[in-house]
Amino acid sequence: MEGLLARLNSVAAGSQKVAKRLVAYRMLLTDPVNNAFAREKALAGVSGLVNQFPDSELREVLAEWVAAEQAAIERDKEEFRFGFGTQLAQALEQAGLKVRGQLPVLRAGMFSLRVDFAAGKAVIFWGPEVERLKESVRLVPAELASTLIRWSRSLKEKSMEPERLARLMTEGLRRVYVQRGLEPGSRVPLLEVLAEVVLLMQPKGFRADPSREKFVEYPRVRFSYDLFRLKASGQLGQASAGIRVHVATFDKTTDKTSALWVPDNEEGEGTYYSYISLAVRANEVTEGDTPVSG
């Protein structure tokens, strides 16, 4: 009798554990396709308990159910992937952001998106996968599209006029030349000039009281977008005393401290630049250098 009681208690304990997992799993079935990856994870936990279930007959029944669910999950995962890409592309293209590429990596205008279906999250980048803007974004097409559209509009609304950016960059370059004792025409790191541009942007109030509240920020993503507008402004090659940006070598492109990605067009094609210089004569422009008037 003691052995029988022990066996019944074991079955009861195992049943409670499995039942608790099945109740949680049932909640995921209210939206089976969108919860397909969450179901996969939950089902793995159920499967582990089923394998240890003390009653062989019930264990076999549960194992058959787990196998059927695994097959259904695979179908729903495929449907989710297809629906996710389609819905995201439709939402973005309605806002003028063209979507390219293949999952798990998509390009949306000047942004990139790396999707991790298993984790149910995505990472958003500016340009190629170097400049991370936001991690752990939920895989909800409408939310992702809304985020990208909002950022895209914000860049346009906050963009600096090309003429002003050219003036600030020229002044920033001259300051770096003086500080480092360099002659005009020398190449200096582009991001070093960005730091000078940020200082030149600050209002008089910040110079009198350099507090955080009075600081005007200028993130590198906005600088990248404004450089794109400067290149697209039609001023290229017009000024013999303008500024030039120099294409980064391949090994620099993965180091965000050494290079800056700048779009070439609205579709997200772009170029990495590492250095900048003040042009001395227009006829000195060489292949790989992009002159910008200053």
C-alpha cells in the first residue's frame, strides 16, 4: 500500500506541475500566430515535464499533444514571419520609407533593423549595423513602423540648414588647425571637428553658465543626416576654399569612434568618412574625396 500511495502522490505532483504549465500555455493560444515564438519557449518547458511524468500511459498522451503543438508552432512561426515583414513594409512605405533586404535584416530608408524572432525583439540602427539607436524593440509591426517614422520626421524637422553647417564646419576645422599647429589642407578626424561644431553651436547663455539645461545637443546621427543634406544641397565642388570629407578605409568602418556613416540617398545607400580637410585649391580634389563648399 505504501508503494501505491507513493506512486499516486508522484502522479499527483507531476500532474499539478504539467497542469500549471498548460494553463499558462492556453493563454498564449488566444493569439497563436503572434505568440508562436513564445509558445515554442513555453512548450519546451512543458515537454521537459512530460518526459519526467511518472505515469507512462498519460505520458504518452501528453507527448503526442506536445508533438502536435510543435508542428503547429512551426506553421505559425512561418506565418508570423511573413505577416511581420509584409505589415512592416506596408506601414513604412505609406510614410515614404522604402523597405529593402531580407529578414532578419531589413533596411528602411536610412535605418536598419535586425530582427530576433526567437527573442521576440529587434534592434534599430542608423545606416548599416554600426550605429545602434534602440535595442529590445517589440516585434509589433505598427509600433516599429511608428518609431522609425517618428525618428525620420524628427531628423528632418531638426536638421540644420546646409549653409550654416558649412560655416560651422569651416570654423571648427580652422580651430582644430590652430590648436594642433596644422596647415590648411591637412586632414583631421571628422569627429574631432564635430566636437568643435557642437561648441560653436552653444548659445551665449551656455558660455556664461555651462549647465546641462542650457546645453544644445547635436548627436552624431543628426550630424550624419545634416552632412547628407549638405552633400545633396548642390554646393558640391563649387568652392575652391571649401571643405572636403575623406572616405574611411574599410577597417575603420566598424569603429564608430573613427568613422561616420553618411547617407548618399534617401534609400539608405551611404559612405563612411573618417577625415575632413579645408581645401586649398579646387583642382586638388582626388578620387575618394568629397568636396563641400564652406
